[in-house]
Amino acid sequence: MKREINLLTLTYLLVLLSLFISGAFEGILSTVIYILGFVLPFCLALALAKIPGEKRRAEYLTLSGSGAIITANTLFLLVGICFVLSYLSALLLRYTLGVSQDVALGDSFAMAVILHALLPAVLEEALFRYLPIKLIGERSPAVTLLLSAGFFALLHHSFFQIPYALVAGLIFMAVDLMCGSVLPSLVLHFSNNLISLVWTFFIEGTPLALPFLISIAALAAISAILAVVFWKKLYRERVKRLLVIGEKYEAGAYPLLFALPTLFIAVTELFI
């Protein structure tokens, strides 16, 4: 497993570097570099991880009926948690350090959906869910879960985003491991991004804001109730998959090669 974790660390360092390179350009060139910055490290990692003689299989790309139930039932619970953590993070940083964050989404909602909902969901799920599952997976679900969420959160390299990205990453990977598929996190990630865009473009600062938040909270509560009342056995069986210890974690300090630079970037960005 040590080799796989080292490979993941190298892959995510390459992605982090590509994000900064893409930020130095504008327009379509920036977008192309951004996409390639995810795709090329992903392909390189799969190529290096290829076992001689292994047959090509489309693993983790199908979803069962019970997996679809878990995915749908997790959606609004995830959105509710992300909204709360995002708001609390922004509030804490504003009143403790006097800093705030402005995100440029453009004027077109359709383009924002493509660039800020669909594209991140596809690229990040391939890199941060499919790749760890492919390399480690059921050999050690706990390691897969924690490493995936940790790397995913740190790649955001912003204290405005790290808290909810960490929780979202834990939920994304947990649901994927429970369902044996990467499709749940793809659906959850895109849906969460889309709902956030709807909030930013059409809801925030309008009379609809409070009813919108109440609706999200109510749907999250309903999701939790359904999980306990109707699908308790299903969840209990799937959660057992996450508790398997599996192989011993032997990565050493390699993930720090990714964690320390991203935390340094996150700290410096607060004061620039």
C-alpha cells in the first residue's frame, strides 16, 4: 500500500502545480490547462499503477438499486452540512481575521454550471474518488476514506473551503465505498455544486433565501429520518464495509509532502 499512497501524493502535487499554472493564463487557455492538469496526472497514475497481465475492467462504474437509494437519500443531508460549514467558516474568518472571499462565477448561469459544477465534479471525482478506490479500495477502506478526504480538502488550499470540503470528501468516499461505485459521489458532487450556484445566482440576498434554507434543512432532516426508519438495515450492512481495518497504513511522512505546501498556501492566501 505504501507505493500506492506515494503515487497518490505525487499525483496530487502535480495537480496542485497545474492549478497554479492555469491561474497564470486567461480565457480558454486557462480552462484547457486546468482540465489537462487533472486528466494527465490521473492517466499517469493509472499507467504507473497498472499491474502486468491485469485485464482492463470498468470497475466501480456501475450502480445497484440499493446504491441509488443511498445516493438519493444522502443528497440533501450533504447539501445541508456543506451550507452550514461554509457559512460558519466564512463567518469565523470574517470576525476573527477580518478577511472575506470573493468568487468570480461570471454573468452566465449556464457557463457557471459547466465550469463550476459539471467540470469540477467529473475531474475531481475521477482523481479523488476513483483513483484511491482503484489503488487501495477494499484492501483498507478506512485508509482510502481518510486519505481521499484529506487530499481533496487540502487541494482547495483555502480555509474558506477546506472545512466543508473535508466533510464533503468524507461523505463522498463513504457513499462510494458503501455502494461499490464512484457514480454516487459524481451525482452528489454535481448536485451540491448546482444547488450552490442556484443559491448564488438567484436566491442569496432575496426574500427567497430563508424559505430556501428552511427547505434544505427540512429535506436533510427527512433524509436522516428515512435512513433510520426505513433503510436502517441497508445502511448498517454497508457501513460495515467502512470499518474493515484491512492492510496496515505504512505511508510514513509522504502525504506531508502534499499537506504542508497546501497549508502554507492556505495561510498566505488569508493575508494577500
